[in-house]
Amino acid sequence: MKEKILITGATGTIGKALVRQLQGLKANFVAGSRDFNKAKSTLNISEDKWVKFDFAEIHTFEKATENVDRVFVLGPPLTLNLEQILIPFIDFLIHKGINRVVYLSAFGNQSLGGDLAFHHIMENYLKESQLGFTILQPSFFAQNFKNYEYENLMERGITFNVAGDGKVGFVDVEDVAKVASKVLTEDGHAGKTYQLTGPVLLSYHDAANILSEVLNKNIIYPNPSEEAYRGALKAGGAPDFIADYMIPVYGMIKDGSVGRLTKDVEEVLGEKPTDLKTVLKRDFV
Ligand SMILES: NC(=O)c1ccc[n+]([C@@H]2O[C@H](COP(=O)([O-])OP(=O)(O)OC[C@H]3O[C@@H](n4cnc5c(N)ncnc54)[C@H](OP(=O)(O)O)[C@@H]3O)[C@@H](O)[C@H]2O)c1
């Protein structure tokens, strides 16, 4: 079978960067999305590079994997019990004999339980399968500041979350996408787990200082209590489950679960990971 990659989550933060990488490598891929117009506008691709794909719609699996021999599996964020829609797709791949899977997980995920244990459940599911899987565990994305905190930063002068005084090695999604593109197009990565961090451990106090410099504007990290955080999300109209999801996720920074750096980006790419200031300068131009 000729190499052909299906990228799930192709229109998202990681997916867009991965599509660009694979285009640069002239790799054979199709971008999976629930909506062609969204795919066309975000990825600037022609219709033959798009396939309709929805984890929740099993009938989309067959066509999306036509002539495909490797798959990048990325589940959407803010979805409790995500494994419930991902496992049927993994089972489909096993049944169809598509053996090469790259799964986008998260650094420190083992510390999350209950409805948030999905990455851990998926990693175990893949390890128990006969698939030639590779697991990517990126740390917190440096791009979260632009994607999720733009209003807080620009209008309120704050970065607002519940990470306490904990530290994290924010990773550039471009680095994650470069690693993913290598793992998808080169041999020798089966059975491996790569933990992808940036080059420096930073607290949100540190990040606020860097943001202040890059944005040329005073940014503070108020280090709110969980109660204040929950109240602010509610006041902003967010459903309750968002706080239930985000508090334990940021808790991974607070309790030190993600408070270490790895060499995996450099080992796979042969170049150092990008630091937060460089990403912010690129994002906030
Ligand atoms: N943000 C972080 O700091 C961080 C760190 C580590 C790991 N992660 C993990 O990264 C993942 C999120 O990646 P991201 O930020 O790139 O996501 P994103 O930008 O929010 O994009 C999510 C993608 O999922 C697709 N999608 C939504 N519902 C779908 C469904 N039912 N079936 C198929 N596709 C669906 C959307 O595509 P369409 O709408 O076009 O279908 C979209 O492209 C999560 O699994 C999260 O746990 C995040």
C-alpha cells in the first residue's frame, strides 16, 4: 500500500501546523474535518485533500480511511470521557488492518482521574492492541495564551487560571507538529512515547513577565483561588463542566505533575525546542 496519512483534528491548533509540515514534506495526506468549508478556509486546501470525518459518526470512518495506511489521532479538547468516541475508531482501524497510529495525548495525563482519565485510558488501550502506535505527550501549548486568553490579556491585562505557583515547560505546537510529521513519515518510532516540552520551566508569574515584555503592556497573574476561577467562568457564561475540566488540568501544573523538562523534542528533531517568548512574538504580531 502506498503511504497515505489521515489527519484527524486537522483544522485545530495542532492539526493546522501538522498539515503545513506535511505539505512542506510533500507527503501524501488527507485532512479529516466535519466540515469542508471550515477545512477549506483554515487549511487552504482543495476538496480532494479533505475527507469528512467525525469520531461520533462511525459511518464516516470507511471513506475517510480509503487507501490510508497511517493515522494521526487527535481527540477534541473539553470533552469528558473522550475515550467513548475514540475507542470505536481505534477498533475500526484494527479491524481494517491499518496498523500505524500516532496518538496525541498529554504530558502528565496519568495524574487525571474520573471523566478526565481519557488520555491514560487511550494510551493503555493502544498498548494492549497489536497496533504499531506512537504516543505524543505534549506539555501545555505556548499557543494557549493566544487561543484561550486573548481577551484576558488584551482587555483585562491578566493571565487567569488556577496553576498556583507551579511550573510548566510550555511547548510550541510547531515543534509538536514537526515531531508528529517525522513520526508519521519516518520508520523507527513504533511503540515509543515522546514527552514534548519546551526548553524552560516557567510559572504563570514568569509567563506574565514575558507577556508584559512582548505585548509591551502590564500583564499580571492574579493566582486566583479555585472558587474565584469558577465564579469568573460562570460570570462569563461558561457551562459548569468547563471549570470541572480546567481546574484539574491546571492542577497538573499546581501539583508539579508537569514540572519537568525532557529532551525528546531535541532528540527527534535534532534541534532545540522553541521558547515561549519566541512563540509569543510570532503569535502576537
Ligand atoms: N492545549 C494544550 O495545552 C494541550 C496540551 C496537551 C495536550 N492537549 C490535547 O490536544 C488536543 C486538542 O488539540 P488542539 O488544541 O489542536 O484542538 P483544537 O484546536 O480545539 O481542534 C480540535 C479539532 O477537533 C476536531 N473535532 C471536534 N469534534 C470532533 C469530532 N466529533 N470528530 C472529529 N473531529 C472533531 C475539530 O475539527 P472540525 O470542527 O473541523 O471537525 C478541530 O479540528 C486534546 O486532546 C488535548 O487534550 C492540549
